[in-house]
Amino acid sequence: MIDLTVYPDILERAVGRAREKNIIIPTFKQQRDPSLIPDRIVEKLKPIGLWDINPLNLFRISWHNQPLESGGGFGGVNFLEFPKELTGVDARIVALVGKWFPTGAHKVGAAFGCLVPRLVTGQFDPTTQKSVWPSTGNYCRGGAYDAALLACDSIAILPEEMSQERFDWLKSVAGEVIRTPGSESNVKEIFDKCWELRNSGEDLCIFNQFDELGNYLWHHEITGPAMEEVLHQIMGEKDRFRGLVSATGSGGTIAAGDYLKKQYPLSKNVASEALQCPTLLYNGFGAHRIEGIGDKHIPWIHNAKNTDLITAIDDEIPMSLIRLFNEPEGRKLLKRKGVAPDLVDNLDLVGISGASNLVSAIKFARYFEMSHRDVIVTVLTDSMDLYGSRLKELNTERGAFSATDAAIAYEQRLQGLTIDFMEELTYYGRKRIHNLKYYTWVEQQGKTHAEIQEQWNNDEYWTGIVQSVTAMDELIDSFNEQTGLLKTL
């Protein structure tokens, strides 16, 4: 369960800070359905840029933002559908677009789900404490951004080998940026830095996306329904929803699959990872280039018992695809192959992990020999806005992307995908993955043997997280009422 114990003295200071800085907190209901946002707030958002440090942008932590850099309102969920001309499979693959969140990535929502429960209960004091955001990339950006909107100090932690764009932006938003050794695979080094900070004596509150149940809750209650909305929009009467595909990362996004299984009981949750670090598939380890997904451990909040299939992706494939999707010769080839020009022109909405998710969805479709009646949903966590430097590096290392390179990438990395490096999980396959949590979380990170057993043996552990959303929204409403700001809009 999410701890919703209220500490009145600290809560009073948090309310005072919010009143002073004109901070109104959106409810989960409003992020799920922006039509519930007061008209006056929607009007005030019109002159505000999507990435501006303005507390009203808390209301733009939603899948429903209009795809505009500034002044946008709310509309339908942003998504792309990838046709057979691109994927080589009959199944319909749709992907929610993360670019149109503040910070350009949907992780800002996960950070909100971790921060706000502590804020509105008085478990976090924004007037005295620094918020700490351990991450492999986008989450610490989202956390630093949320902290800036809430007028509190932040420390962003991420591996030193992440893209330069992340570090450049963080300099202007986070109070402090800590680079840990390695790449997106080096999660333990991030956890070690957190322990170092805990033991420093500084007044800190650490929001670890890998074990914060608010991360699971946000995706279950916000991302899952957004996917359901898209499915209702695109599916015909005879179509079948087959499943969600997601890189495991922090274990947050795949929680949307738990929501979708309640609406579509025959659907599957497909967990994706890098072949160079096959933790779920082989209990393996290593380093890879699919930025931001994190690995070498099983996140505490990953509901392994609800995971049906694993697919491991060679990191060379998404690296090739971002060139195919963005370099001129690649786009020319895709148009010649019959991919609609408007889709080709929007393929910069697919970041590196998004390309990996797309590949995983194609392999899922091939594995189950899906037809044109089958629908798969996945996520484009971020866009190429965060990876321009990677394209330059690839051109420096390999030379300009030629027509021949484009043809090879298209035929091998899309049309030629196979069902290698996949596992359809049995009961004990799922239990094997769940048991891996022990070595990270119980032995190293202070979780209890009793709770890890509870996660596996008691389904109410996961339903209890979800049931806390009503109480959460009541606490947010109470917080806003105490600030009095809604009355003065």
C-alpha cells in the first residue's frame, strides 16, 4: 500500500509554500480526463510554453496535450499507428507519443506520481528538504522539472554516458546534477549514490522510481486509460486487442498493462529489454545503448506475476532505425516503400527506446502469427529531440547514412525481424523473474522478506495500490482547498 499517513505540521508548511508560489495540484482524475480541469486554468495555460517553469504546467502532465510547443489546450491522446509497409506484419501496432509532455517525455508523470503523495501528506517538506531523483535519464529530468514547478530544490542522478541533451537541459533546472559511472545498465551505481546521500546527514527525500509505488499507480491510472481510449478510437467490432509491449525500465509503464488486462482479460503484457543485458531472459548482465530503460535488476514495482512474454532486442537494431527514420536517405526509402509521407515526416517522434519498443511489438506479432484484426499498443517514451547528438556520433563513427545503408536497415531491422530471443513465460518463469528482486531489494536496499512474499502470494498487494487513488485525490483536493487558490482563479 502507498503510505498516506498525514503529518500536519509539515503539511502546513507545504500548503504555505504552495499558497506563496500559486501552486495548484491536479488530481489523478484531471490528468486522466482533462475535461475536469477548471476552465479558468485551461485559459491561463494558453500563453504558457509546454516546457516553461510555471506551476500551471502540472496540469499538462497528461497524454491529452495538444501537440504544440506553446499555448496548447487538451484534446485526444497523441499516438502513431505503424503500417505493414513499415513493420512487415499484418497486426496493427499503435504507440502513444511521449514528446508532448513537459520535458518531452512521459516520465514527468511517473515523477509526479512519486512526489505528490508525499507532498499532500506532509511526508515531504518542500521548504527544507531537497528532492533526489535517481534515474537512467528521463525520470530525473521529470523529477527536477516537477520539483521546480513546486518551488523546491532537487538533485538529479543519472549515468555519465547518457545523451548530452539531458545534461544540457538539467543544468538549467536541477539544483545539482550528479553523474554516476557507466551507462543505462549501471543502476546499482545510482542506488549506491543514494545510500551515500542518505548517510551524508543532509535533509533529503529520495524518490526512487524503481521502488516508489506511486510510479506504478500513475501509469495504471493515467497511461492505461489513455491506451484504452486509443483502442476504442481505432478498433473495429471484430478487432482484438492482443497486448501491451513495454521496456521494463523502472517497472512503471508496464503497469498500464495490468489496467488493460482488467478491460481485455485475454491480452498479454510483453516485457522488453536489451539483448546485451538480458536480465529477464537469461538472468544476464552487460551494457547497451537503448538509453533510459535501466536493467541488471528487476524493479520492485514490476508485477512479474502479470508478465506473459519477454523479448530481448539487439541494441544495434534501434540504433539503425533512428538513422533510417531520421536521415534523408532513410526517409526517401520509406516513402518509396509506400509508407505515408505524413507518417515518415513524424518518425522523429520515435526515440531510441521507442524504436526498441516498436521492434518488440513486431516480434510479438510474428511470434503469435497475428492478423490484421489484431492490435498491439506500445509507448514512445521520448523523441529524437533528446538524441540529436547520437545521430551526429553515428555519422562520425560510420560515415553518412547512404541509400544502401537505408535498404539494409529496412530489410534486416524491420522486414527481416524474427522470433529469436523471446520467452513465453510459464508460472515458474514468472516466479524466476520475481525471485530476482530479492538480491537487489532485500539484500541491498532494505526491503523485507515478508513484502517480497506478499507481492507474489497476495494479489491484493497490487490492487491495494490502485485502490489508494481515491484517497490520493481526496488529499489533493484537501491540499488545494487549504491553499485557497482555486477560489481566487
